Amino acid sequence: MKEVFFCVIGLGKSGFSAAKFLKTKKARVKVTELRDTPVLRKRAKILTSLGVEVELGAHTPNFYRDASIYIISPGVPKDNPVVQYVRKENLPLISEIELGWMFTPCKIIAITGTNGKTSVSTFSYRVLKKAGFRVFLAGNIGIPFTEIVSKLNSEDMVVLEVSSFQLEDIMYFHPFIAVVTNISCDHLDRYPSLNEYLRAKLNIFKNQTRDDFAVLDSRQKEIKNCISKIPSTVIDVSKLDINDLNLNKKFVLAITQILGIDKEFTIRELNKLRNLKHRMELVAEINEIKFINDSKATNPHATLWALENINSEIILIAGGRDKNMDFGIVKEKIAEKVKALILIGESKEKISTELGGFVEVVKYADDLKQAVDISYKLAKSGDCILLSPMCASFDMFRNYEHRGEEFKKIVRQLK
């Protein structure tokens, strides 16, 4: 690989991992990063000690224009000047998961979708591990693919959570099992239309063959319309007649059936698993009022799923940074199940305009603590106070995890 010169665009987790991995292959590597922060300087120092050339705080043409292959980090926007240059010159541009795949000796289970992909990925990993597989979990879940590649052998299995951003720039990435949990409007701050977003997600199937498997839910119109174009063997979870598993766990069951794992074993293991942090997470029950942290619900479809799966009257805390979402898709469930809507963040007026007519009580809160206090005063025995924001968190918090942890801290102070 000495004759190939790589340029990594972006020094986030994925870019940092990709650069380190390439140095283990004796490649020549540069990293260009527009930001300049203390964390990035630490990463740059480590890479420099390994022989990687690093540029922080700018994208200088003389620095990045002599590479032969460019690797893009998932958080880098499409209008980034390096990306625009690479596309204009028709140079190879790949994602970090493509780089990882090039050196992976074993089968990959790749999982994407607007909602549910982290739960399906984590549950699949846990069940496969219990079944005796040597299995690794990586990708969008927080562990870069290239961080684990050197540990793999041909008998292993990789469960890889992949986002639309990571799937945009794949060339030959080829999972044995590709899963799409669902498709709904999201990231329309990045994609000009739902079709563009859908196209990125469906890239997960493009290099599969009839010997591979596509796992999906045909009840979704957007997915059903694309089934005829999928080259692999389609497994439709809507055909699984298992009433005591939710949809996410049905995806896991479908994966394990492909791998020949005993069905009853899988169901037993799935029934032992609890929801992940910030995903319909029961925080506490105080005076017979349940507090549920669903901070990961950063779009209305995720909140719709939450509302459908709670069997009590709900006080819903919602709001944050809007991603050009249509909140109207939850209006029927709001009218059916929500007794009060407590709104926070930049989008509270928009949500009130679109949903206020479907609920008796709408109140604004200045911050999350005030929202919890208002909700608790309105709640009665048997009610559920649900944080399911339908929005991104960046107007008030570092990320959805920070938002969820703050919610849990506030709730525990009520006891």
C-alpha cells in the first residue's frame, strides 16, 4: 500500500481511527480538519507521532490535493470544500466503513434505519454472543469499524450499525445480512428530499447477491416499493407470527434464523433484554407515576413508536432543534393518548402550532427541569411522563445522551 496516498477528511472518531489503521498498513496518510479544538489537538499529536501529516483549522488546497484516495468522516457536510474538490475531479471518495470492509475477513451483519438500528444492533450482538459466536459490535454505535478490523478472523461475525451518512460513500461494501428497520423523514437538514435520504439508506443492499439476505418490513410503503430492486434474498419481518416480541426484536429473530440459531433460544434471550439507555428507558416510578426517558427519539416517527407502546395517559415533554420535521404524523396518537404537551427548546412554537389543537393542555417550559416540574404537577396516579423530544438536542444539550442523563438526574431529585 506504500504507493497509495490517503487523505482523511475530518478528525472525528471515525477519521482518527481510519488514519491510525492505515498507518498499520504502512500507508502514507494525511488528515485535514476544519475545526481546531483541544480534543482534536490531542488526536493530531498522536497521529503526528505515528507519521501522519495533520492539518487543523483549515482545508488548504496545497495540503490535500495530492492524495489518490479520500476517506470521508460521517459528520463532514456535503458542501465541505475538500469533498467538493474530490467530486469535481472524480477522485475516489470512500467512507470509513468501506475502508474497514476492504480488510475484513469475515461476514458482516449491517443494520440501518431511521429508528431502532442501535437497539437491533445491540440485541443482535448480545444474542449472537450468548449463542457462542465470536462477535464484534461496531459502526455508528460509537466504535469505528477500523478500530476492530485487525482483531478479526474468518470465523468471526461483525454486527455493524450504519447510518445514512456512512452509506453515502460506499463502493463495494458488501454485508452478508443487510437490515433496514424503517425509513421516515429525518436529516432533511442534510438531504434535499426523502428520496435522497432513502437512496442513501438503500445503498446497504447494492452490492449484495442472491447468496446474501435483506431483512426488512414490507408494511412500510417506501421500503415495499423498493423490494423488486433488491438483489439479495428478502426476509420480511411482517410475516413473522410472533406476538410477544416487539418489532425491533423481530428483526433480531430474523437475523438469528438466517444464521441457524434455535428459535426458542433466541426468544428466551430476547425476553431477558431490557431497553437501552435513552430508548424507552424506565427511569423511576414515583407515586405510581412512571417517568420514561426516550431522549433518543430525535424525530416524530420515533415518538410515534413510543406513544403506540405506552398503555396509559401520557404527559409528553417534547421539543429541541427542528430538523425540518413534519410533527403532524403523531397527531392521532397525541389526541388519543396525550393529556398534556410540555414543550421546550427552539421548536416549541412550531410543535404547538402543529399539535396544540389535538391536546387539552399545552405549556411552555424554559428548560428541562421546569418541564419535569410542570409535568409532575399535572400528573395523576397511573400516568406516564414521557421525554420523547421529536427533535435534535443541540439547542440546549451536547447530544441526546446528555439530554437523557439530565432528565434522569432531575427525576431522581423528585424522590
